[in-house]
Amino acid sequence: MRTKVAIIGAGPAGLTLAKLLDLQGVDCIVFEQRSRDYVEQRTRAGILEQPTVDLMAEVGLVDRIHAEGIKHDGFYVTFDEATHHLDFNALVGGHATVYAQQELVKDLVSDRLANGLPLMFEADVTAIENRVDGASVTVRHEGRTFEVEADFVACCDGYHGVGRAAIPAESRTEIEQTYPVAWLGILARTTPVTPEGMYCAHENGLSVHSMRGARITRQYLQVPADTDLADWSDNRIWDELAVRSAGASADGLERGEIFDRSMAPLRSYVNETMQHRRVFLLGDAAHIVPPTGAKGLNLAVSDATVLAHGLAAHFLGNDRRWLDDYSATCLPRIWQAQLFSATLTATLHRLTDDPLQWRLNRARLQSWVTSEAQRRALGEVYLGLPFPVGWQYAAS
Ligand code: RFL
Ligand code: PHB
């Protein structure tokens, strides 16, 4: 088997890249380790930036986002038992759209399969050969192992994937910090406490009150990193969410059936060496942001536009410049998202018992409420900085 671009992983990065290559006539094959059902059910992110929605509109995949997504102007913050709305739309334009990651994945998968394009599920890439003049991947599928030759390999295989190892450790520049806390996340059949998402910076730690629809909420609690989910009964979760969001609703927080629960660690990570020879890293394979601020999925999509443009320039225009500059083109936007996520994480969580830090965090929260300049700066990143380049290659 041979293809121009072997794509490892059918998450937002891999599927978006495949779509953008397909539209430019560059053939690729997507290999996904898990089943279709698994990737279409996996509960993860939920907030799309405006540039992500705009991209989906450009490629003809926005109908369900418009029909089922919920447009938000900004978010609420609660601290010292008072709730404030930060309206970013009024200052910078655009929206944050609530649309579950697995719904975006479903849209991209069904589009690719409907167009008869190659996407193999339960196809595990076990090895990558990264040569100067080409590449190959070894795939295990239904008990068989085979090699696929490719001009390039796009590793969209997440933080735990095999892609990063195809770049020699001695040439990688990696920056990483783990936080002493995790997010305990639930999905519940309740009505959202506020019309848009809310972050509550409480002395017990952060709570996040988001949603997936009029009667489905997605809520998170900051917990110690070594927390055992089994120690958190439904009642304990509801009690703690209620304590942390006190003041946000006169009636208190509605309780209901919890039908999904999970733990997510908090980590800031960037591998600045996003390319080596024929291998490129995209999305979580190259960088992780803590979930505060909801940037991860959007960064994955942004990387895909840069690589799609570079690959199209190479194959259609015989121009290697954009591929050579892939990391350098992606990194400034990645670092802006890292800064934003780290700032929100430090401000909204309780990470230390240091009274100075606590008061500095209150001061920063106050400035978000009182200063239009602060809100504008926050809003520009929350609603989405422009992607570094357009996905379409136009010969100049
Ligand atoms: P993914 O989605 O992890 O997809 C990688 C895919 O690669 C497959 N794979 C392989 N396939 C073949 N062979 C192999 N050897 C393979 N190894 C792995 C995997 O099965 C998988 O299908 O990475 P991608 O595409 O880079 O997308 C990144 C996003 O998933 C991630 O950044 C977000 O979910 C982060 N995130 C959020 N991002 C947002 O933009 N907005 C949010 O609201 C938001 N909330 C969140 C989040 C992540 C969270 N958790 C669970 C960490 C909330 C949480 C709680
Ligand atoms: C979500 O709705 O899943 C969500 C909301 C806000 C975040 C992260 C995730 O900061």
C-alpha cells in the first residue's frame, strides 16, 4: 500500500487534516487504533472557537454545528460569592460554540466515509520509519500486519501515541509541567445553572459549570491529582459543586442523574520540535494545555490547517517552504494558548495555601470584571486568535 500522507489517529487533528487534504486533491489514509464507535462516543472537549467554526463552515461541515451548537458571548466567573458575566463578543466579536468534540468527530468521520475515502478503524500503527527520502508505517489490523509507504507521516495520535518517538529524543525540545491537581468531570441530566459556562474560584478549589444542551450539564471539580474516583459518591460530587458555586443561583444548584464521570490530569507540555524529516506532529501529540480555557481541540484544528497548507504547497506547487516552516508557523499561536490556559489555571484553581497568591488571584479576577482592556485581551484568545495561515494553497 502507498499514499502521499499517512495520518495516524482519527481525532480532531487527523480528521481535519484529512478533510483539508482531500479538498485539495492530496491523497491520504487515516489509521485509527480504536473502533468507530469508541471515537464517536469518547467524552472530551466541548467548546469550539470562532475560527474552528469558520473553518468547518468553509469546508461544508457546519450545518449540525449551527443546528445543535450553543453560541456563547463569553463566560461567567464566580468568586467571593458574587457572579459576573464577561462578555467578550461585545468587545472582540465572534462566539464560543458549545459542541461536543465527539459530535465534530462524527461529522468528519461520516463525511469521509460518505465520500468513499480511506479511513481504517481498529488499525494500530506500531512503528514508523522516518527516512530522509520517504517514510513508512507498520499497521496491525484484524490480526494482519502490513507496511504502508508514504511521502509524509502526520502523527495526530494524541499525547500517548507512537508519533513523538519518530523524532529522535536528542533533537526534541520539550517543555513540560504537571500540576498537583486533576479535574473530576461529570455529565448530568440537569439544567445549566447559568446560560453560559461558569468558572467558580472557591477556597475549596475550582468548579466549572458547562453544558451540552438545555438539559445536559458538563461540570468539573478541581481535586488532588491522586484522587480515586471511587471516593466520590454522587452526593459528595453534588455537595461540593453546590458549595463552590454558592451565590450563582438563588435556588441552588439542580441535582440529577450523573451518567458519565472521569478524571483528567492537568499538564502544560510543548514539544517545539514538531517535525523531523518526513514526520510531523499535530494536536495533543505535540502539545497539551490544561483544560482550563478549552483550547486543546482548537489547537489541534489550527495545526491541521497549517500542515494542510504546507502539504498542498509541496504537492501542488512544488514549494517546500511552508513544510520547512511548519513548527515555526504553529508555535506562536500554541504559546499564546499555553499562556492563556496557564493564566486561567493559576488564577481560578487553588494550587497553594499561600495567602499572597490567593489575594493576587482575587486582584486578577477583579481586573477581569472591572477593566475592559483586560477583558478584551482575555476575549481575543478565548474566542480564538486567527489561525496562522489559510488551509488552501494558492500558487503565487
Ligand atoms: P486525540 O483526540 O487524542 O486523537 C488521537 C487519536 O489517535 C489515536 N491513536 C492511534 N491510532 C492509530 N495508531 C496508534 N498507534 C494510535 N495512537 C493513538 C487515538 O485512539 C485517538 O483517536 O488528539 P487530537 O486529534 O490531537 O485532539 C486533541 C483533543 O482531543 C484534546 O486537545 C481536547 O480534548 C482537549 N480538551 C478540550 N479542548 C478544547 O479545545 N475545548 C475543550 O472544551 C476541551 N475540554 C479537553 C477538555 C480535554 C479533556 N481531557 C479529557 C483531557 C476537557 C477535558 C476533560
Ligand atoms: C467543557 O464544556 O467541557 C469545558 C468548558 C470549559 C473548559 C473546559 C471544558 O475550560
